Amino acid sequence: MNILKDSYIWKTVLTFGGGTVLLLLLLFIHLQQGSVSIPAAIMLQAIFNPQDIIEHHTIRYLRMPRAMMGVLAGGALAVSGVLLQTITKNPLASASTLGIHSGSYFAVVFASVFMTTTNGWSGLLIAFTGGVLTAFLVYTLAGVVHASPVKMVLAGMVITMMFSAFTSLLQIFFENETAGLFLWGSGTLVQNNWSGVQFVLPFTVIGLFVSMLIAKSLDIFQLGDDVAKGLGQNVQLMRIAAVLVAVFLTSVTVSVVGPIGFVGLIAPHLIKLLGFQKHLVIILGSFLWGANVLLGADVLARVIDPSFSELPVGAITAFIGAPWLIWLIMKKRNKQYSQKDTAILAGQLYTPTLQKWMLPTLFIIAIITLFVGVATGNNGMELYQTFQAIFYNQDPFIKDMALDLRLPRLLVAAGSGILLAISGYIFQGVLRNPLADPSVIGITSGAGVGALLFLYIGSVSAVWMPLGAFLGAVIAFLIVMALAYKADFQPALLALLGIGVSAFGSAVIQIIVVQSDMAVASALTWLSGTTYATSWTELVYYLLGPLVILVPLVYIVSDRIHTLALGDDTAKGLGLAVVKTRFYMALLASLVAAASVATVGTIGFVGLIAPHVARLLLGPVHKKLLPATALLGAVFLMIADVLSRTLLVPKEIPSGIIVAIIGAPYFLWLMNRSNKWKF
């Protein structure tokens, strides 16, 4: 008994005493960092005996507000993470993994463009409204009280992709209005005076105080709904109150320092790993260690880049937090992520007549889309005129516009759509995971990292960028598969690991974009995925080979994909080496996706949605499923290409954003269909 008591005392001393010492040390280092070197003696003098000299003003009005903002924001985000993890009973929950950051960020960017002021109270109110709506959306789509950790994180990921697409759209079209928001959007603690701290301090104290007040109720809630109800607790009211406080604390930080992810995931788990179970201790400990994590990340950011081109601290926390998320997933891989967690079925609409005419119908739709796409643009043409321009010698201007500008671009879109759709088809079949596609597995994010590393770190010609994307995609795939190997590539585990690798890739992309001083709009355009300015060269050099070699190969091995889709036991009974076959099929899917990403950038959702729609039309097991999926992918991306260059003429929207805006609601609808409680 005494041993346990001594152990608890030591843990408490380590958590709070050690945490406080570390915080003071980080504060000291943080205050000394900056473009101007200030001796420690002058720094201490500026704090305890300030004078009217420039060194003291630098410490008191630039560096101290930034350090205090790090303490407050880190603490608030950590407490928010504690509340979300308890109330959702999900160890992977935080404001970043549940999409609350992206919802608040989008709301603030939207208000910055279309409203006159977004500072102070109005900014907080806007961020809070966006955060609450996002939390409600994710919680409901994941299945309310029946939500599994996997579905909740997947819903958060899709919501994040959707709001990120909307935010990118606003940033591309309103570059002047949102010019100052890119660094802020990556999370930055930069402060020019005490006004930010003065604004955040009272709200953070209120949020922390309310969290401490409900700490005992959270202890009871953790015992289970039935026990909590039996002890007289209003469970629903508890849920709503805790989520509101969590979103409020998140919104306070987002409105001032931008979305800073993963602090709410790291700090609570650090405290829980020490064995603390009472929420009062977890909340206070998380606040202290959340401050340490964020302040430490800011110190690290300025060690890596001491120049004026600020490295966003949000990218550093994601850079550290994404591997932490992967570690958490691996730690619980055999306990919580069973295969049934991801069961989302496309349903069945097919009829025998529909099956018979499906492929000819899709082929005709693809041809019509191609002709309409060639005819549509800044200078519209009639379909007859388009036909004449393509097949007969007519006006040279019309002919060049049709054959050298629009047709190759549409064919690139069609080819990329085919490859992405087929990649998703293979992933969903061999992993028996209806949520698998190149973006969920982390391949598109890896491709983005590879391309930017080649372009800006390697300082090579843009011609080599596709090679970088290809290598990045393959490396991301190998990392995910290596991590999932011991769990026999468990489908739900693969999806979560893919999310972790994607988050890590996104953090690296953010760092590269800021460090290389890329033009924001052009960087966002490529990263969003675009068919802009593609020509016969891209079609011949990057797409023709994979279309001619890999697609027939997929058709040849499609029987193995169908066998794997029947289940491991059945596949083994039919003599298939399941693990080896699954690995090679997944590698083939990655190569197919990488060829597309190398050509048009990181376009998500095509590989997810095209196979779903094909199954909806033809049924889950059908010999025409592969060609139908390919045609749907081609049509889907061609329509996105046409919309991207016609919706807001003369500006262009990246095709990837159009796909995300269309695809995310469809995916969310699928998730909603699988829930007992529906909208």
C-alpha cells in the first residue's frame, strides 16, 4: 500500500514539478530566441526591472506575448483534447482528428472574405460557430453514441478534406483578401503586442475553470452510460456541455493563432500514460504539458529556421504529432479496430436490364462528356462545330483550340480518372475495406511530398517533379504496409495508419511551402490537383505507358482481387497466398495511383467514389465492375475538368477541389446510411 502511495506521489511530482521546471526552462530559451541576440542578464532585467530601452521593449512587447500565447494556446488545446477523448470514448479524438480545426478555420476565412471584420469577439464567435457545426456533423455522421473510433476519425478526415477544399477555393479566388491568412492558417504564435494574450487569457481561464467543475462528472461518465444514468447523471447534457467547452477552447486559439493540431492528442496521453485516472488531475496536468508541447515546438521551429521567414508552429506540432498518432494506433491495433468497424456498403440499385446496358451507356456518356468538354470554355462552340474541328480541316484557330488545348487536357483528365478509379477498386477489393483509396491510404500525400522535395529541396527542373511524386507515393505505401504487416494488413488499421501518414505528409508539405517561399496560389493549385495547362506531352509521357501496361495487368489479375474480397479464409481455402497476394495487389494499386498523381497532382475521392458507384449500379460481384469503374473515373474527372474552367471564368478552380466538393458529401451520405440514427 505504501509502495503504491509513494509511486503516486512520485508521479505527481514528476508531472507537475518536472513539468513546471521544463516550462520555465522553455520560457527562458524561448525569450532568448529572435533575430536580435539579447544577453540573459538584460532579459531578466527587462522582466523584473524594465526600462525604456529597445532591448527591454523587444522582450516585453514581442517575445513575452508570444511565449505567453504558447502557454495559453497549448494548455487550452490540451484540455480540449481531454474533454473530447472522454466524451467520445475515443483515444484518437482531438480537435484536429475530428475536423473541428478545419471547420473553425474555414468559418474564419469565409468571414474574412465576405464580412467586414473578423477580429476579437466576432472572430471568436465565427470560429466557435464553425467548430460547433463541424463537431455536430462529425459526431452524427459517425453514428452518435454508437460511433466507433475508426468511423469517427474517418468522418473527421473527410470533413477536413471537404473544408480544406472550400478554404483553398477561397484562398485561390480571393488571394488579396486572404493573403495574410496562409501563415496563420498553418498555426503561428507570432504576436506584436499583448492584445492577443489579453483577449485569450480570460476565455482560457473560464474554459479551464468549467472543465475542472465538470471533472467529477467526467469520472462518472467514463464508467459507462448505464452506470452514469444510474447515479443520476444526465448523460446527454454532459455530452453537450463537454463538447461545447472543448470547441470553445479550440475556437479561442484558432481565432488568434490559427489551427494548431495534435497538441490535444499528445498532452492528454502523456498524462494518462503515467497512470492518472481522475479528470481533475488529467485536466491540470494536460494544461501544463500542453503548454510545454506547444512552447517546445515553437522553440524547435525557430532552431530549425531562425530567419524572418517564420516556420509555422502548427506544422511542427503536426510533424511531431502524426508519428504520435501512428504510435497510438499501433499500440491499440489488436484491441479496438476490428474489421466490422468500417462496414459501409454502397447498397444496390442494379437491375438485369441496367447490367446489360451499363457499359455501352457509360461509354456513350464518356464520349458525350468529351465532346461537350471540347466545346466548352471561354470561347464556346456548337457540338457540330466541335466535330468539324476535330475531324475536318476548318478554322485553324478553332482547330488549334480544340485539338491542342482542350482535347489533350480532357484526355489527361480521363486517363488520370481511370487510373485513380482502378487504384481505388484494387484497394477496396484486396483490403476488403470500402473506405480504401489512394488518398485514405496516404499515397497522394506522399506523392505531394515527393514532388515538392524534388522541386524545391533538390533544386531540379520541374520536368522531374512527376518522378518525385511517383517515388513519394511508393515510399508512403511501403511505410503504411510495413507498419500494418504484423496485423496482417487489417483493413481498419490500414485506413487509420494512412490518415497518420497523410497528416505527416501534410505537415512536411506545409513546411516546404513556407520555407521555399512558394507563391501561395500556385502551390495550392498544384497540391489541390489540377489538369490546368496539361497537353499531349503529359498524356504521352506520363499516362500512356501506365494505361497500356498496368490497366491490362489489373484486368488479368482481377480474379485474385475478387477472391480476396470473399474473405481470408475462403481465399486460403481456394489456395491463394493471402498476405503475399494482398501486398503485391496493393503495390500494383499504388503504382497505378502514383502515375496519375505524378501527372495531375493530389486529387482525392475519385478512387473512393467510382468503385462505390459501380457497385451501386452493378452489384458487388460482377465481371463488368472493373471497366465500369474505369469509365466512371474517366467521366467523373472530365466533368470536374469542365466545371473547373467554366464555373468562374476567367479564373480556374483546380479539378481536385471540384472533386472534393462533390465527393465529400457523397462519402458522408454513405456514412450516414450505415448509421442507426440518420439525418
